[in-house]
Amino acid sequence: MAMNSKWIGLGLTGIFLVSGCGQPAVKPIVKPKQTGTEQTKKRQATDEAYIEQELKRADDMAAQYDYGRAIRIVDRLKTAEAKQKRAEYVTKQAKLVPIKAGTAVPHLFFHSLIAEPKHAFDGDRKEQGYDDYMVTLGEFKRILSGLYKRNYVLVRPTDLAMWKDGRMTETALAFPKGKHPLVLSQDDVNYYEYMTGDGFATTLREHNGQITNTMAGKADGAYDLVPVVDQFVAQHPDFSYRGAKGVLGITGYNGVLGYRSSYAQYGKSAKVERARLDAKATATALKKDGWQFASHTYGHISVGKVSLATIQADTDRYNRDVMPLIGSTRQLIYPYGSDIQDWHGYSGDKYRYLTQKGFRYFYNVDASQHAWKQAGKDYYRQARINVDGIRLRQAIAGKTNVLDPFFDAKTVFDPMRPVLKK
């Protein structure tokens, strides 16, 4: 029914009078005004909380050698404590020792940590592979302590060389005297199906702002490299340069970060879509937490040995299946350390294809020397040292000294490892 035009003309006052006809007027509730003293106290409390928060943020920056940002924070705070903090930061900044651009920086890498050695070293056909290529949770914790005691500090490869304006430029760093930069990475952060029941974590996940592992039969906790490093850096913030943690090499064929998210392997279903959402959320949290991602190829292919066509097909699948979850990356960790060329500068069809696809940072494996790098006008290549059962046993037997600058292999070695047959 059309509204009578007489009603349309009623103002709010008229409506109020009609609706309130015969009812006592309702008096509005008037809150007592705050006195000037109460308003001042409230504002001061807010200001004090803000200042305390900002001072802590500045201290956190300074603890990880970012004195410039710490100084900019305290410069906005007009308090005596902020002024004192500024003087402290300026003094420490002046004592930093430059590490010139182009310095070769060591790079250590690991695979998934064996959280429960009794399940990995149980005499089955997989025991030898675990003993050769993994370290245990206890070993890794002792390695971190050894690195810290020897004054190593975690940095990103992107701290060492910057891709900008179509050119790769090596960059200088500055540390307190005696500190040494170190890159850390982990391969195959996928928690493959074959590892089920063998004493490994099953996924990474974010919970209440913390990155944790899930593990069968256990409460969420720190059972693999990422949360262990996170906890160590929280206790020792000076172990990280400006929040750096490490580089995580990701394949795709069994999914990402423990989530069975691969369309090619598992098809399309509500379960796979849920896994993809969980993987993407975890990847976002990891990047916010200071971790970087690298492609480890979709199918863990030997890039240096396979054909260009195989690399192209693998990369296309990676870009369809994995990149939407972890985001794009300029970093490529070669599976098996299989580089596309020897120590000479990069050239050729594979190199041109990979750079066209956006890769600029490349990592092979070379445990013959403490550190090696190569910088071209459009790429940065770095050698990594594998820290695993093979390398630990060699170090203990005196067959290599490549680990000696980092930690004592004898004190690190886990007695739960199997005894080798002679």
C-alpha cells in the first residue's frame, strides 16, 4: 500500500510526539564530566604505556644490530630515558666493524630433524638414509649453542647481495667486533609421506602468534628446525641480524609444509582446499617471522642433469601448485646440490630460462671449503655445507675439518645414532 503523502511530511519531532503520546518523558542519562585531573591521569597512563612499548621496540631493534631504526624510534619520544637510550645506541653503532661487500659468508644447511631417534633408527630399510642425511633434534640444539658461542649471527642471502633495478649488487654489513655472519637453510620442509611414524614432526603451523610443529601423539611444540631456531633467537636476539632466521627449501609433490596440498598428487577436493588454506596461512606467518622461501623444484629434480624441457615442465607445475601458497621467490636451492654449471660464471639455456622465471639467488652444495660465493651482474650463487650424519662422522674421524669453525662434532654427536658395521 502506498504511504499517505501527509505522513511523508512529518518531521522527526512529529514522529516523536505521536510515538510518545501519553508516556512520561525519558530523561537522557548524563555521564558526569571527568575533571581535568582525571583526564590528565588517563592521558599520562596511555602515554606511559605507549612510551614503554616503543622503548622495548627500540631495544629489540638494537639487540639485532639495527641501531638506525632504534635511534629513529627513540627520537620521537621526548623523555629522559629515550635520550639516554639514544646515547647508548649511538655509542654501540660507532663501534660496529664493517664487513666489506663481496665477502664470502658460510652457509650451513640441514634436512628435517629427527625428533625421536628410537623411531628413525629402528633397523628398517630407511634407517641408513636417516643416519646419513639427517641430524637429531638434540644434535641441532647443540649445534645452535656452538654457533652462538663462536659468535655467529644469522643473516639472509638478500642481506649479502641485493637485486635492484635489474642488477645484482653485493652489500656491506656491520657487526660488533668478533661477530661473524652465517646463512642457515633447511631443505624439503614438506614432511613427506615416507617419514610418517619415523620420529619426525608432521606439519608447521601458527598458533597464538607462535610457529610450532604438530607431531603424532604429542602436544604441539618445537620438534623441527623452524620453531627451535625461533625459540633460540627469542632467548638470544643477538644471534639474528635484523630479524633474519633462514631459508626454507620447498618442493611440491607431497604438498607444502606438511599439508597435502598438491593438486597433481591428491586431486581437487574440499580436503585439499582446506590443506591449501592452512599451508598458505602458515607460509604467511613464517615470512612475517623472518623466514624466507626458496624453490627446491616441484619434483626434487636434479636440475644440472635433466633436460631444459624437464626443468620447464617442473617450473610450470611449481608455479601452478606451490607459488600460490608460499608466494613468489627469487631463490633456488638445487636438489642434490646439482648446479647447472661448474665454478665458471653462469651462461647457457638453463641459466637464461631460470633468470627469465625470476630466479636470482642459486645455492649448490660444496663441503670442501668454509665459504664460497659468486656474483654476476644478474645473479648471486652461494655454496652450502651439508650438516648431516655423513659430515658429522667424517669430522669425528678427522676426515674433514670443514665443520671445525662452527662447532665441535664430537660433543654434538648423538649417542642414539646406530653403530656402523665395520
